[in-house]
Amino acid sequence: RSAVEIATEALERVQALEPKLHSFISVTADRAIAQAQQVDAKIAAGEAIGPLAGIPIGIKDNLCTQGIRTTCGSRILENFVPPYESTVTQRLFDAGAVMVGKTNMDEFAMGSSTETSAYQVTANPWDLERVPGGSSGGSAAAVAAGQCVVALGSDTGGSIRQPASLCGVVGMKPTYGLVSRYGLVAYASSLDQIGPFARTVEDAAILLRAIAGHDPQDATSLKVEIPDYAAALKPDFKPRGKLRIGVIQETFGEGLDSTVEAAVTTAVETLQELGAEIQVINCPQFRYGLPTYYIIAPSEASANLARYDGVKYGFRADNPENLLDMYAKTRAEGFGAEVKRRIMIGTYALSAGYYDAYYLKAQKVRTLIKQDFERAFQKVDVLVCPTSPTTAFKAGEKTDDPLSMYLSDLMTIPVNLAGLPALSLPCGFDDQGLPIGLQMIGNVLREDILLSVAYAYE
Ligand code: GLN
């Protein structure tokens, strides 16, 4: 089939499922067809086509796409049309990918259920009354439902892995610095990473290779060679016993669903059968991950979001009395409750008199959490644990209780604080038929090992 035929089919599926799922904030049908036509023209002319030629893809709506509205799930950016392309989308388009739309997300990527979006609530394709997880819930749901083949998300504290887990797909957060953040609307800059959603580990590996690699536009971008991750995938671990896998004991405690615990335990047995040596690993500082994150992430967010003042971007409040009133009204009307909560927490933690007690302390604990991982990776090659303590929860269930919402990311957050690569892949179902995710964590820049282990397990 031609790329245009494939794009047309994908767009038909998007249209057919959108009334139920609401995965997309914008469907970019014209762009998709134009990109597909370019691929077909190249094929007709006998020119080389890229590794993603004709592949329908969904892009989280916090990635700037030139000439296409980028809302970040917020009212404050409702009319924002970026004048430039993010590095990752540019690389995908150069590789031949066909963008079907911009996916729904929690406002400014703050949330774990995609319910804080100013536009719509995305449904979990496995049970429409449940959330897809978040904040990249639109991307996860779109891939799970086959509205696109692969998608991009961003992960600051779990926003790729947790929705991947709740929607039964593969989702990966790369090593901090492996993928350029140029053109990603910043949430917490020292934690944010862009990564792939896919139905298989191999597809995730192909997508990762297409977006990874040094970019002079991002000062934190690493100068490293990008291996052909997909070509290196092998079905088992040979020789037996050489690959060491650590199970993080601290993640098997209070609050973990018994069905999730059982599925992850079975997965560990499978990894052993495949030839891995299994060890129990302790990460005692893990439990400080959540409080540390909820100082550092809001602090960075409060600074990053200061730029939305009604002057430079999209939304501006009507009838202000003066300039200061315009700023205040714009931010009061443009930001939702969760975003305001984060800005207030961050501003407080950074203020004179509290900085040492909160922000500086959190940075020190961040180092301790990182050291836990460093010790662990002296003993093992990959760590495993649940991705999220529960399977998909009902829409509305946690919206009035921020703390219980924050707990969804208990097991993903330490990874961001340490800058490590990690992925979530399906490892079974609970008794209601909802997917369960297994998290695998790798050492710095060992995406190759991580993907290989995941591939063998899958
Ligand atoms: N749920 C976490 C938060 O709200 C993580 C979000 C993310 O990774 N973008 O901050």
C-alpha cells in the first residue's frame, strides 16, 4: 500500500475512535496526507526513504510543531502556533514519519491521569470509564487503540512509563541528555526527557534511534554515538547467568496492588528462565523520591512558567485595568488548578528563608537517591520493579486528592531524579482485564542493554 493509503486508514481510525477516546487535541489530517505524499513521491522517484517512512505517529502536544497549534494542554497556550519545529519532530519528519495529530496531555505535563488537560479527558481504551494515566495519556491511548503506530511523550516523573503501563503498551524514558529537549515546552528542565511509545520493544528501539543524538540547540544534550538499538536485540540472555537483574525490594511494600505484585513476581521468574541471574537489591533512599520530586519539579516549573504573562504567547485576559492586572488576570484565567498549585509550591520553596530548608535539602537528597542507583549498578545490569502501584483507576477517582494522584509515580520518579533510562512494558492483566506494567531501569546510557532485556522478555 502507498503511504497515502496508510495515512488515510490511520486518519479514519482516529476519526472513528475519537468520540470515545479523545486522545487528540488536534488532528493534523492535511499535514499527514502531505507528508505521506512526499514519501510516495520519493518511492516513485526511486529515492532513498527514511526508517520511519509512512509510519503514522502521534505527537504529545507539548512538542512544538511549526505552523501547528501547540497547546501543552493549557488554555494559556490555546492559540499558540510555534514558528519553529522541535528537534525531535524534525528528526521524525526527516525519517519519513507521518504526523496524524497532537495528543492530549495533563496541563503542562502536570498530572498522572490526563484529567488536568484544559480541553478534554482521554479514556483508557481497555475500559472507557478509566483514565489512560498521564501526563502523556493521549499518546498512550492512541497507540493502544491503534490510532497511530507509535507516538512521542515526555517523562518528567513517569509521564511516559505510567500511561504506558495503564494502557498496556511499551513506553520508554531515555537517559537525561540522550534526546534533545529543543522545542519541548519546559516543565522541570533537569528532569524532562522525550521518549517513544510503541506496541513492541523493537518499534520503540527504532523510534528512539530516530530521535536520539547530539543537538547543539540543547545545552544538556550529550555528545554520544547512537547505536542501532533494534539491530542488537536478541531473544534470550546468552551465556546463561551473565546478565544480572536486580529486583528493588523497597517497591514491594504497602500500597502495591496484589495483582500487580503477582504479575511482576511472575515476570521476574520468566527473566530467570531466560537465563538472567536474579538478585534482591535495596535502594533505601527510594522512599524520599516523591517528596524530593515535589520540591524540585515545582521549583523548576515556577521559573519555567514565569514566561506566560499574556505578552509573548497565545492567551491574554480581556479588559485589564493596567499592566500588572493584565499579567495577574491572564495567569488566573489561563492556568488550571494543578498548575497554580505547582507554581505556588515552587515559588514558596525557592523564596528567601525557605530555599535552604526545601530546595537545597531536596537537591542533597537527590544526590543520595542517585547514589543508591550507582551502588545497585555495581552489582547488576538492569533493575526491575512495578511501573505503577495500581492498574488504571476510574476517571474522577483521584482528582480531589492530589496526594493519592502523586503516589501513582512513586516508582518512576526516582529514575528521573537520577537521570537514568527506564521503560515500561506489559507483563499481564489484573482480574478485571486491565494491563499491568513492568518497569526496567538501566544504567546511564545503557539503553542497548535495557531494550535487549525487554525484547527477550516480550
Ligand atoms: N505525575 C508527575 C507530575 O505530575 C509526573 C509528570 C511527568 O512526568 N510529566 O509531575
